[in-house]
Amino acid sequence: MKFFVDTAEIDAIAELNATGMVDGVTTNPSLIKKSGRDILEVTKEICDLVDGPVSAEVVSTEADAMIAEGRKLVEIADNIAVKVPLTWDGLKACKALTDDGHKVNVTLCFSANQALLAAKAGATFISPFIGRLDDINLDGMDLIADIRQVYDNYGFETEILAASVRTVNHATQCALVGADVMTAPPAVIKSMINHPLTDKGLDAFLADIKDAGIKIL
Ligand code: E4P
């Protein structure tokens, strides 16, 4: 499973990138607002830092305007994926931009039917939002599993980009049900390493290293 980092914070992306954990980045208008940066400027910096796809979201709601914005966004760098909302206008923009040869991430997906439509429109990525379904007492992970089955039934190549990942358990479940990609905030990815037995085991080894005076260099 590929890991995308769901942030527009350059330092956080750079820190994880140094460990090989960054296969791509996703941003959205809320994350751009949080960064306090200009969208074109910060997106360019992210693209310079990361080799994989960097999702940048359009801000219009009408297809022709989305297409024009998408064509401007892809001028930033070769690794831009234009993010469009899951509306009919968004799907029209998705088809036009993918026909141009650009990567498109269709976002705000909350049903398997929506994911089916996005795949037929040629989406590179579909972004089902797990956490926001959990927020309304539905199981977001069921949606990932349903989309996996639908796409596998018909051989769609659209990648399932599990989004709105809020917990380390979401990460495990995404991998188990076969999401192609998970996008998660840096804090969630960093928490995936935690295990008390690792800490306890290392403490014991360090005590023995000290007692025995073990040195390598
Ligand atoms: C990513 O593409 C999404 O915009 C993001 O994962 C949404 O997460 P949230 O529901 O925690 O805001």
C-alpha cells in the first residue's frame, strides 16, 4: 500500500520523506488555508520535494472553470494530480483532464456508486472518506471494501486512495482490505511505529549494552 501524506506543511512532508514513507501528497482547500500559504507557491514546493503524485484541488464548481484551473495546476509540475469533487461537473472535468493525459483525483466519495462513476470517467484516483463516514456512525471501512470488490469485478485501474484516515487502526484496515493508497496526516503515519514491547525491549537491550560496555565503533 502506498502512503500519501495529507498535509500542506513542508517540514512535516520533508521529515517523513527522509524515511521513505512518502509516495505522494494530498492537499485540499482546508489544508491550504491551515498552512497560511499561497496555493500555487506551496504546491510547487511540495512537488519539488516529492517524486510521487501531489494532489491539488480545484476551487470552482462548474466544469469549464475546473478544467481551466486543472490545466493551470498541471503547469506547476509533472507530478500534479488535479483533485475534483464528485459532482457531475467534477466528472466532466475528470474526463476532459484525463483525456488531456493528466492525473485526476476524484474526491469527496461516500458511496460505491460514486466510485463506479469516477472510474468510468477515467479517474486516476478515487478518494473515499473513511473518517467522515465514521463521524456519522457508518463504517467507512465497509466503503473501501465495497469499492475494492466493484473495481476488481470489472478490472478498473482507478486506484483506491483511502482518505480521511484518522487512526492507526484505519491504516491497518486499509491495508487488510486492499486499498491501493492511504492518505493520512503526518501524526497518524508517525504513530504507526508505536508498540510498548518495542520500547520495553529496547530499554532492556540498552541496559545490557551499558552493563557489558558493548561497543561497535
Ligand atoms: C484527502 O484527500 C482528504 O481531503 C482528507 O483526507 C480529508 O480528511 P478529513 O476528513 O480528516 O478532513
